[in-house]
Amino acid sequence: MRVALIDPGSGNLASVRRALERASDGPIQVDLVREAEALRQADRIVLPGQGAFAACRAGLDALDGMVAALYEQVQVQRKPFLGICVGMQLLADKGLEHGVTPGLAWLPGEVAPMDPNDATGHPLPLPQMGWNGLDFTPGAHPVLAGLEPGDRAYFVHSYAWRNGDPADLLATTDYGGPVVAMLGRDNMVATQFHVEKSGAVGLRILSNFLGWQP
């Protein structure tokens, strides 16, 4: 299996690569990709991202032909796709971090600042950083197979998805109210949390992704 791990210049690629290799139960080649042509050779595509929405979008745009190749391989050819953290956020119509930045607009929604409060109305710290439980319906998606509601994943973010299509929502977490944790449609899945930093839960999601036949 050949996995294209896109490098939009936002770091953390080595951790994602190691996690994919650990999660595979068969031969796997994980290619760090900055050239659009490499997507055509891949069986699966992973888009990670960390930091600011606008910076990650600019990094993706700076890779010649990458946005068009992504559309062709994911939206037209229907190759399995995984977005991680800002890689999930980029699927939205737009991001609202320090102005408005267009997203890829593959899923409806926007990425907006969080404003969480605890049960007494006091603000919760931002970014949301650390381990938090996942809320989902068992059997909702093959990539969640083997997990249970309440299993914990590792989050680091101050912006969150809103105004999406409820049919795309796979899992939420609670941080002063429900927060989108995972989205999916057709051949696409995406996580707000860092699967590569989420221990056994993250490895299970990656293993499921690598074996998934949408």
C-alpha cells in the first residue's frame, strides 16, 4: 500500500508517518509529498496540519498544482482521504482566523473561534489542549470500529467547525459544550484531534483507515 502524506509546511509529519507505519498490518510505503504528481501514484491520501488555518492554506497553495490534484484524486477518483487537525479544518468553506480564508469547500461549514465556558459560566482555557473523550454512535463509521464512546483522544485547538451538515458528523467531544471531533462523507474522513498523538485510540483509527474500502 502506498500512502501520500502531504507536506503543507506545518510540521509534525514525522509523527504522522511513524503512526501510519505502526498502524499498518501489511507492507506500507508512506511518501512525504510536495509534488502534485505523487498523488496519482498513491492508494490513500493523508493531509495533516497544525497551526493557523490561513498559514496551512497558504502552504498548500504554494505546492504547484496540489489543490487541483487533491480535487482530482479525492473528489473525482474517490481515493480514501484522511484529514488531521487543520487538515480537517481545510475541508470547510472558510476559516475565520484573523480574517476570512477560503477552505477547500469539500464539506459545508466554517472554522470559527471557540468560546467555551464551564458549568458556572466561567471561561475555559484556550487552546483546548489535552485528552478528551469522544462521543459517537457505535457502528456509525468503519473507521471508528473497535472503539467505544468515551475513548479519549488528544486535542490542541482554539478554533472549531460549526454550521456543518449533521449527516457529516461522526463524533463530538465536550469542551464547554459539544465540539466537532470527527467528520466523514463518502471516501473522506477527518479528525480535529491528532490521531498520531492519541495512543492506542489513534492507532486504531489509522489502522481502520488503512483497511477501509469506502
